[in-house]
Amino acid sequence: IALHGVSSAFSITVETGGRVDHQALRPKGGNLVFTSAGDHTNLLENWRDPKVDSQFDVFLVYYGNSTERYEQYQRAFRWTTRRRAAKIQNFYTLVWRENRQLLEQSDYVFMLDDDIMFDHGVSDINRMFAITREYNLTISMPSFDRQRSYISYDTTAHNPAPGLLLTYVSNIE
């Protein structure tokens, strides 16, 4: 659906009286945004906004070199760690293998490149999750603007047709 409009020691378990509280791991709204990010991105300005109630939490894996930037990410997002690997490898190791309970507590996972920026930031991310939930979609992605994005597959390009909310496509990226 195209919608228009660390180390291995890292763990995010929460202990409560000797028992793991898996519900405490549930991301806000049941929605998890996962990314690997470096030093040269504007996601801090785009993916969070104190004036908009985000309906998601971010799990960010930092691969850059700046201690200051890493600390900014730690303050901004619920789960942050350092690890130099590609996004899919980081997700597999840190979420799928080592913190599966987080995945089990998430209704939806939005895996984003750190250079994906939204016209309306947090509101657009919230909307992405809301549309996915409303239409009971198993997998979805936002469409890409032809003027500002690299288009790998024509089916993922934004279609500005009036009233168009989503289209069913044969592939996503």
C-alpha cells in the first residue's frame, strides 16, 4: 500500500519486582518507528514536535561519531543505542533477536531511513499509522515526492490525484 497525502549486551527489558514487565515495553499507541541514524540528518527536527502528541515511540540505532549527537538522540527518543551496521541488520539483531518482546508489544513498525522527512513531521507519521490501522493493512509505506525523493519504483511515487488516499501496489521499499 502506498499512502498518499550497540553491542549485543544492549537490552530494553524493564524489571518490576524481579519480573519483566512486558507491557512497559509497549510503544506509545502500539506504534514503533525504527531507524539507524548518523550525524547528518534532520530527523530530530522532523520526527518530534513538542506541539504535536506523537502516537509512536522511536528506537534509534546511532552509527555516527559525535557523542553530543548521540546524547541528543538519547534525550529525544525512548530507545537509543550505538551500533555500526545497516538498518536491517540492526533491526534483526537488536529487535528481532535480542528484544523480541518489544516487537510483540508493537501493533505496527515503521522502518525508516534517517533521511526521510515529512511535510508535516510528527502529524504525518501519526497519520501513516492511523491509516494503516484504519484499513487493517499488513504492510504499508508513504508515497515519495518525485521532486524531493529518489524514486526506485514508479509505484511508490506520490500521485496527487484529488481525493486519493491510498493505492495497492506490487512492491514497497
